[in-house]
Amino acid sequence: MSSRWAALAVIFVTRTSMGFQFQSIAAVAPLLVEDLRLSYAQAGLMMGLYMLPGVVVSLPSGMLGQRFGSRRVALWGLALMVAGGLVTGWSGGFAVACAGRVVSGIGGILLNLLLAKMVADWFRDREIATAMSVMLSAWPFGLALALLTLGSVAASASWRDSVFATVAAAALSLALLAWLYRDPPDLPSAAADGARLNLNLPRRAWGLACTAGLGWSLLNAGFIDLVSFAPAFLIAGGTSVAWAGVLVSLTLWVSIVSVPLGGWIADRIGHSNLVIVFGCLGAAAPMALLPLLPGAALWLILSGLLMSGAPGVFMALLPRAVDREHLATSLGVFYTVYYLGMAMAQPLAGVTRDLTGSPAMPLYVAAALMAATVLTLWPFRWLERRPVVVVRV
């Protein structure tokens, strides 16, 4: 495979399976809560457990990718997604279901970090915001597929069959990545690139990675809280499980187009700060209006549309600010912070639902998190202008 766009297509399909599996619990949450006799806080914890291992696995993931190669370790991640999905689907209680989610999450973390590295390997400084936007759009595409299909599967069969459908998707992605994807021809081999991960990062890179990771977690937490808890809000208002999934998927389907298009435009016009601020605040407003005004479909569509190029441009901040020598380690730090924030966001939203009894509260939390993303942009730009000082670890 010599075409970078063909490689990006394989990466897109592979990352779709991760979003599909992640959303499997949220898509069937009311049925899961009833069957396993859970609280919504417990259901939110199950959602967040997919991200929680990233707090400790992200840096080792980068080390494994450096030692064994990105493609090979990504395949290991897909295998763990298959195994964890099977455990969750066969579980008879909360503890075993959580264990399966953790295993799946570890696989997803391996996959997520290394797919970003694979995009950077193929594109480097050439249209990287566009390429990152395309890769990122695979996530909402997987979420949308889950919302569109898994609720109907659960309603006609059981929530377990919905989970098994995500196992099949991960298995198909594993086969696709194994058979079709190859690294760029000019990429040094894993052995030539070093046998271990170098943690001697400049202070500037540490700060940039932590700040960008915090902003990225806020942006994603706001978006994920919306698509995770909006179905329950709509169902509480009398919407069927299947139709609630269809309505919420509108946000995702729109973002699948708006995010890559926004990244493509940003690559050509610049003004990345403006793109991020407009996208985050523009998406937060309809999130907050959804519980207050009629016309749920309109507010859900606007959330996905106004977000536009913000995700791709934000994801490209760190690769543009950090030199290639330190990028792998910086991405490990970035994802460590990101996963910590993501693991906390959904339980927090679930707790607000339990404490207030209002299905609208998680949506207000989502809007606040999305808007707060812009607060991380100023310290990132300040650190970006600082001189490089190496910290020995």
C-alpha cells in the first residue's frame, strides 16, 4: 500500500470499530440498567471504564509501538477489543461486565494512540489537519452506526446481541488491518527506531502535551456526554429507544462531514485559534438549548455542524508544536491526560442525573465541558513560544 490516502481509508475503517464498540453501552443503557439492575451512575461508569485504562496504558502503548511497530501493536489492540467484548456480552452481572469493558478499553487505547501515530507517519506536515480530521470522523461514524443500529438490535433481541455485533466489527477490522495496511516506505523500522521509549522530554513538550490533552479531553467529553445521555433524555420524554438513537445519530452523521471539511478549510485558510473557538462555543450552545426548547433534531444537527473543524485542528496542535523526535512520547502524555478526563466525564454526568433526577442535567454538563475547551488554548500557545529545556526522567 503506497498511497497515503488508501492507508488513511484503512485507518478510518479500523477506528470506526472502536467508536462502534465504545457506544454499545450508551446505545442500550435503559435496557442494560433494567436487565442487570444498575443505577445510571453504574451505567455511566461502564461507559467510562472503556477510557479509564488509558491513564496508565497510554505511555506503555507508545513504548510498545516503538519497539514492535505501530501496525503490530494496533492488531493486538483489536484482538483485545474482541476478547473484552465477548466477556461483556456473556456477563451476568456488573463486575464481570466492567471487567470486559476494561479489557476492550485497553485494546481501544492501544489502537487509538497508534492510529494517530500512523496518520502522522503518512502525512507529517502535508495536510495533517485534513488527515487528522478524516481519522477523527471515524469515531462519530462508529458512534452513529451504534446509535442507528444497536438500539434496534437490543429491542428485537437483547443488549447482549448488540455487544456481540461490536465484537464482529472489531474482528473484521483486525483482518482488514492485517491484510491491507503497510507502513510508509520511508519510515524507519521499529528496530532501527530504538528498543525503548525515551522519556527525556523538554519541559515545553511536557506542558504542551498536558495542556493539549486537557483540552482534547474536554472537547471529547462534551461531545460523548451529549451522544451518551441524549438518548435517555429523549426516551424520558416519550421517544422510543430506536427512534431516540436515530435522532441522536443526526449529530454524528453531520459531524462526519463537517469535521473533515472544517479541517480541509483550516489547512488552507489558517486561523486555527478562530476555528477552535468558533467550533467549541458553537457546538456548546445547541447542546444547552436541547433540553430547553422544542425541535430536538435541529439542536442535535447544529451541535455536529457548528463543531466543524475544531477537532481536527486541535488534534494537529501537538504534532505541529513538538519535533518528531519527541512526538511519540508527547502523544503518550497527551493521551494519558485525555483518558483521565474522559474516564471522569461520563460518571460525573451520570451522577448529576442520579442526584437531580433530571435527564437534562448531563446535557448541561456536556455543554459546559465543550465550552471550557477554549480555556486551554491560551496556555498552549504561551507554552508553544517558550524555549526548549530538556527534563531528564
